[in-house]
Amino acid sequence: MEILNGFLDSLVGLYQGSGLNALVWQNYVMILVSIGLLYLAIKKQYEPMLLLPIAFGMLLVNLYPSIMAPPTSELVAVKDYMAAHGGEAGNYAKTILNGVEYYNVPTTGGLLYYLYQGVKLGIYPPLIFLGVGAMTDFGPLIANPKSFILGAAAQVGIFITFIGAIFLGFSAKQAGAIGIIGGADGPTAIFVTSKLAPELLGPIAVAAYSYMALVPIIQPPIMKALTTKKERAIQMVQLREVSKLEKIIFPILVVIVVAIFLPDATSLVGMLMLGNLFKESGVVDRLFKTAQNELMNIVTIFLGTTVGATAVGTVFLKWDTLKIVGLGLLAFGIGTASGVLFGKIMCWATGGKVNPLIGSAGVSAVPMAARVSQKVGQAENPTNFLLMHAMGPNVAGVIGSAVAAGVLLSILG
């Protein structure tokens, strides 16, 4: 009988320690959401480098919430501690409860809690920018500086959504973090949110990366609605060749200007330009390769997995989350539309020499947004090659979103 009772006690203990006892309905909903995102990442290949670790982090934390648990402490009777360890501990604080002396013994937090500190402290996003800079060719932007206008125009969605979020009841800091989704730049969104509204990091990060992944679905209808068939078929002349000296001077000049006039953006823009200088200088090949490969891959794993792990069902599934997702879509849509409309203005001002489609690439989803411009343009004119022209506004959008982040941080931080 004792054996049977012991077996039943073991079963009860196993159940109490399992997810069946610990999880609530919100966790199961988020498990289904994470599986849906894994499907998009693997089957549809929507930004798999980012969406896959985010989705898996979301799956992990909703199956085992303790993986993101912070370190705590527990009270252990001094007598019991001494019996287990053969002596007193000199580094634990003591307390007395009901006449019994206890040690305040710290416990270890979950694995992803410690990895998440790189997000919380704003370390991972600038490192991602270092890798992005090492992989980016600013030549199209240097060859056509007017692309800066289109990159700036696409940031309009950030500030319009900022106003909309305030009207929906969010604080100014939360509205700033929500608005940055419109830049379609995940690391920038995470960086700003970690500084202004860390409590919203989960829904904002998931929304930002989801919209980045869905660029080929979201942008084309907006682009087609705002342009004519004739405009989409416009062929642009080949860009001039950019010298190596220009490519070396550019990142140095940009970081000087940004650091002087907008210091809050220096962390992001500085790392972006450092990575690009590794690439263009041609004298630090090992650093260049490490920044764009090993370092970028490692940080992407840590960033994606820990950001996904912030999407705990009980925290994520709230009405405010739905508002954030909706506002993020609005921000992204307005950013795309603003870029296209400014592209139409440039088309008119140049007598039809600029294809307005390249304006949609002003959002900083590099290089996917530029590829979408190419694809939509080529659908109207098979001989149309807009990719390099669209890369100008695209990389300008990367700088623009970082500058917009600096503006929000300087005003709201």
C-alpha cells in the first residue's frame, strides 16, 4: 500500500510540475501563434533569419515560462544550510523569522532572462547595425543623393502613428515606441522600445518583425493604388560609378553629422557606419567578414529568441496588443504610401525620369523593400531594372529610421 501511495504521490508531483498544471489558455493561444509564425518562416520563407528564432522563443516561453524568469531568492534555515554544506555561508544575508535564523539564498534565473539583458541594455540592436553596415553598399545613395528625400519621406508614418497612438490612450513614450514600427526596422524598434516603453517590447517587436517579413504582401497593393501603369513602367538611367574614396568618406561624414546634431542616434548610426567602413576601407578583411557573418548570426539568434520570449500569453494577449498591431500596420502603410507619393513628386519634377515605385523602398527593410520595387516595376515592364535605384532610398531609410529614433529619444527620453 505504501508503494502504491508513493507512486500516486509521484504522479501528482509530476503533474503539478508539468505544463498541464502551470499553463493557462493564453499560453496555448500563443503556442498556436508561434506555430503559425514558424510556418511562415519555414514554408513561406518570410524573413526566416529573424522570424524563426522569434517564433521559437515565443514557443519556448509559453511552454516553459520559467525560462524567462528573473533570479529571485529563497529563505534557507541556517541550521539546514550548515547541515547540507558543512558550515556557515559568509556571503548570504541573514534574517530572523519567528526566532529562527535564515539565509537569504539567491536562485538562478532562466536561461533566456540572461540573454535578454542584451536587449534590455540596448546592446544587441547596435551590433545588428554593425553587421548591416558591413553588408550594405551605400553606392546607390551616394550616386543619387536625392534618395535621401525618399528615405526621409517614408519616416512620415512614424510621426503620424505617434499622434494616433496618443489619441488611443497610450502615453507619449509608449506612442513613440509604437510609431517606430513604421520604419520597418526591427533592431531600431527594439532599441527605442527598450528605452521608452520596455513593457511593450513583446508586441512591438513581434509586430515590427512580422511586418518586415510581410513586406512582399503589404506593399504591392499600396504601390499599385498610388501609381499609374505608365509610372510603374518608367525606366531609369544607369547610376554613375561611385569611387572608393567617396565610399570611405561617406560613413565618416555621416557619423560626424549625426553625432553632433542628434547624439541619441549615435549608437545605431555609429555602428552602422563602422560596419560599412570595415567593408569599404578594404584593410580589415577579417573584421569585415566577422561583422557580416559570425557576429551578425550570433547576435541575430540571441536577439530573435529573447524578443520572442517576451511574448508570454498572459502579457501579450491584451486589448492594447491588438491596438499596437493595428497601429504598426498603419505606420508601415503610411510610410510606404509617403515614399511613393514623394516619388511621384520627384517623377513630376524631373519630367518623368524617376519611377515612383522606388519611393516605397524608403522603409528600411533592407533589401526586401528594394526587391519589391523591382518586382512590381518589372511586372509592368519586363526590361525594367529598378533594384539599384531602389537601394538608394532603401539604405537611406535605414539611416532615416535611426535618425527618427534619435529624435524620439531626445524628445521623449
